[in-house]
Amino acid sequence: MIKDIRIKADPALKVPPGTKRSPKWRKVRAEFLKKYPKCAVCGGTKKIEVHHIVPFHIDPSKELLHSNLITLCEQGPSLNCHLIAGHRGNYQRWNPFVRGLCAFLNDYLEKDKEGYQWKDGQKHA
């Protein structure tokens, strides 16, 4: 069983509720999507999200850093890489190890015309 890792934010960095994103965010997001247009888990190109590894509300100084971003998809209920890898199955969580998890999942996941299949042969719609 994998333990639920709780990482506490530095209270000095935490963003007060209602704080707005940087006006540069849209441009940084567009540049990142141009450079990384595919999901880091499955390679999908539909419903791509630019995910902050360390969330904006935890450390706003990392909002615009490419090293803190990764592209993940929300292709549908059967494979939502953003939810699974980026938030460990719950949007109230965050995953500081998202890059490693994406690499692991990508290594074991193949996409064929019928859907997704783990390399062990099990089908996942």
C-alpha cells in the first residue's frame, strides 16, 4: 500500500485566497503548450492542461517556471491523466513526484486504435 504523503506548505509562501495569477501566465502557458503539446503520461493531445507541479497556492514564485510545469490530459472518465498523475486521484491533493509517476505510467502504457493497453496485455478503455 502506498502511503498518502502530506507535504505542508511554508506559511510564508502560501497565497492568500483571491490572489490573482500573474498577467504573464497566459503567455507562459501558450509557450509551454507549443513546446510540449502532448500529455506526459499517454501522449494524448485532447483536453491538455498545463499542470503546476508545485501548485500556485503553495508557492506562487514557481507559477511561471517551465521547470514547475508538465502537460497532462483530461481525455475522459476512463483515463484522466491530470487527475491520476497530477493530483493522485483527488483534486484536493498535489503530487510533487508527478514527473516520476508520468515516466513510470508512460513506460507501461501503449495506445492502440481500440483504447489504452498496459504492456502486460490488460485492456483499459
